Amino acid sequence: MEEARLDKKEALRHIYLFSGLGDSDLEALARLAVRRDFPRDSHIFWEGREAQGFYILLEGLVKLVKSSPDGKEFIMRLVMPGETFGEAAVLAEINYPATAMALEDCQTLFFPKAGFLNLLTASPKLARNMLATMSRLLFHLTRQLEDLTLKEVSSRLASYLLERCREQHGRVAADLSVELPVTKTHLAAYLGTISETLSRTLARLKSVGAIQVEKSKITIKDPEVLKSISQGGKS
């Protein structure tokens, strides 16, 4: 039991939400956290259900989705290992605003709502970190809304590839490759389009020399062309 708590404490130390917290706060969080694993294609929580708590993804990949009345799916966010999800509903004390589904076998830590809110009240540092996390999430959603309403699919895709390159390599340069973390169907839903349009857009970016495509691996060949397209330039 003690060894498991130490493992959770070390995992929490590397999470953005808990950065800079002292050992006592981390130990309290480790005692609160519950390990939950989800197989691929399973639902973690459903849109509209009461928010019982939030999660940290340790391993795997999660999509947060909203569905229209006609069944069309829009991916609001792709959650990577080390990221939190469901925390906005806990902080605002509302129902989950989206459905969370495991795209791969996932390992998570779950934080029950009541216990976490008690810790939040007792720790000013944790409260500040929570505000910073919410600000990052708001920035992400604002930029995503801007892209969907103001940019063409080619610009959205170019922006996404540049962002993934920075995440995976820390920079953008010619001949750096990006591994797509999801299928092209999921990526199309995330970009607010359909698979056929995404395939045509990838082909156009390839035809102008911006990228090279090999299954799920995209190699950036001309970063300047890709940046121009991401800003609304012609592809």
C-alpha cells in the first residue's frame, strides 16, 4: 500500500496541475487518487452525467467528444499522457460537458470531486495551479473555435501539424516527422471536417511540397510553406 502511494506521488509530481506543490500536498493527493484502467473503445464518462471527479491520463489516448442531434461527432480535445480531463466540470460544479472515450487501453488516476475540492480549499498553491490549468484549457478551446470559424481545412491541418511537431521535437524544421496519434477519421473529426476532405487536403499539401505522407507519419519538407498555409495562405 505504501509503495503504491509512493508511485502515485512520483507520477503526480510531473503533472502540470501539480507542479511546484510540496511533499505534503502531493502525499494528500496520492492518498486521494484512485487508479482506474479503461480498455480501448470504452467510455470513461458521458456528456450530461453528474461530474463525480476528474482524471489524469497516465498511459493511452482519450478523446473528448460532443455529438449533434443527428449523431455527428465533434472531437473537442485529444488528451495525451500527463494531461488532466474533466477538471472544468469539477471546478464549476456542473455536469460533464462532453463524453470521454478511450482510444487506446488507458491507465488513469481518478480524483473524487468532494475530496479534491477540500484539498483545493486548503492549498493556495493548488488553487493557483488550477486557475493556470483552466486558463490553458480556455486558450486551447478559444483557438480551436477561431480555427473552425475563420480558417479553411488546409490552414487548420497545417496549424495542427506545426503544433504536433513542436510538441514532439521542441521545434519546427525541415525533415522532422510527426506521428499522428489518432486515425485519420478521428483527426478529421477533430479538425471539423470529414475523412475524404482530410485526404484531399493532405494530398494538396504534399503536391505543393509542404509535407510527405507515409501512413500515420507526416514529414515536414518545407516549414515556411506550411506556416504560410496555417496563416491563411494558398495551398
